[in-house]
Amino acid sequence: MYGEDITRDRIAEAYPKVYPALESCASTLESLLTTLCRDRGVKVHAIEARAKHPDSLRDKLRRHPNYQRLSDVEDMCGARIVTFYQEDVTRIRDLLHKEFLIHKEESRHAESPDAFGYRSLHIIGQFDARRRDLPEYKAYAEFPVEFQVRTVLQHAWGVISHSLDYKNEAETPPEVRRKLFRLAALMETGDELFGSYRFEVESLRDRYRKQEKHGDWTELPVDLDSVTTSWKRLPIGEVVAVAKRAGFQEMDDSSHEESHRWSMGMLVSMTRLAGLETLGDLEKVMAGIGHYEPRLAELARISKENGFTPFANAFDLTAFAMILEHPELRVKLGTPFHPAIEAGLDAALRSGATS
């Protein structure tokens, strides 16, 4: 590994010369880790990599007089991967063992229930043989890398405790030590509960998928997951056809994913306010949307006059139809639409009252 031939008395002179290469290594490492996590389908909160600054190295050498060579410093280049769930720490660990040459692994956490601190996984390695011969990695072949893998809550503990400058139990005033123990226990419990929550959500979604596949999707309760699972079963095409005839602008779903997701969530909230309980109830509302076509056309016309052409989003259209049938839902929802659409809704409601 890099630095075997650089003795302690030469580090101050040698390290600044290699520091720019370490910065480049950190940037390359961060990009690689981001790609690896994405390709493995592991969603993470953050991936950061950095080169140890020469000033930080000098401080470390003062704290570790036993370091005799630069190679004793194992975190010249470091990467931190922050996951959402404890289970993903294990997935990242397995990924690192598969993609890098690993020299050492240490799970830093206290075993006793009243011990100071909070767990974190530390792995020391370097680019493996497959990458060391590639041009984009060859310059960093011998650099040691420290990987730190922790959950969001573990990271929060580390950041907060670091800001208090207490590195171990002996440094902590007795009067606050108990509170720190309690905080560590609560955060560890939080990690466990988040893992349970994730399992329950994924189990629910799996049940919805099976029920949708077997054809009894109309009995599913109306929520975001059930609508997401079964939306292709709903009469989306019929609603969009009515919208286009009424003057709404056709939309490309792939380019409006965020808007599509917001509209779906808004419709779920409105169905609950309206007392609709199942997807079968929602299907009936959507199937009857043609009844509202004249007033939807008035909504589109006034909206355009106010400078905005509304999109033929099936979930928005269904929400508009529900408001036209039950105007009080507009107040109960409490979420305003685009000002031009608000003006169009006012006009459509007036036209319905006079017809």
C-alpha cells in the first residue's frame, strides 16, 4: 500500500505532493460508489468522499506517535456512505467486499448496554486488481481507502457527538452522561423501528400487487400504494379522452413524473374526504366523468384566458369532477391549484349552478 517507504520524518515533506492526487482519487471514488449503489438498487441518503487535508494529517500524527510510516495512516482517502436503513449497511458491506480489495473491517459499537457511543462500520481497502489496470483508476492503485458505512441516525449521532467534542466516556461530564446513553439507546431503537416500518410497507405493497394480479383490485382500500399498484386498471384512457375533448393539453407522462405523483396523492386525499373507500368506488367516479365534460370545457377555457393551459392528467380531472359534484371538497382539501385553474373552477361551478 502507498507510503510504506515514507517514514515519519519525511511525511511532512512528501504528503503535500501527493495530496492533489488523493483529492482526485476521492472524486473518482465518490462517483464510482454512486454508480455501484444505483446499479445495485440500493437507495442511500448520501455518499461523500474526501482526501485527508495535510493539516488534518499533522493533527493525527500528533495523536498517534506510534505511526512510523505514512502507510500507517489508513484514511488518507475516505468515503462515507449514509443509508436509510440498518439492513442496507449490510448490503453496502457486501458490495464493498465484492468491488474492492478489503484489508480490514471493524464494526465500532459498544457491546454493553451502558457504554458510551454508537455503532458504525469501518472498512479499509483499496481498488482491486480489476480496476487497478484501468486508466481511470491506475493512478490511485496503491492508495488506501477508509469506507465508513452508517445509517442516517448513526450519522446524526456521530455529527452531534462530534460537535460536543466528547470522543469517549471519560471525557463526558457525569451529569450529562446518562442523557447521552439514553439518546444512543433511542436512536438505536429508531433504527430498528425504521427497519420494521420498511418491512411492513414492502409487505403491504406486495399484498396489493398480488391482489391486483388476481383481479380483485376493486376491493383494495384507496391509498397511494393501492392507486400506484392498480392505476392501469382504472379507466385512465376514458378520462384523458374526455379531457382532450374539453380542451385540456395532452401530457407526456414520462416528462411530468413529479407532477403525476403529486396529482395522485392529491386525489387520494380527496377520495378520503369524499368518503370513497375502495378502488372500485374510485373507478365508478372516473367512469362517469363524461357527465362533467361541458363544465370541464368551461374550466379549460377560463384557465387558458388566464394564461395557463391545463394538462389532461387523469387524476387532476377526476379531482375536478369530484369538486364539481361536491364543491365543499375544495375547501376541505385546503390545497390550492394553479391560480388560472382556480379561476376556471369558479367559472365551472357557476355554470353548473345556472344550468
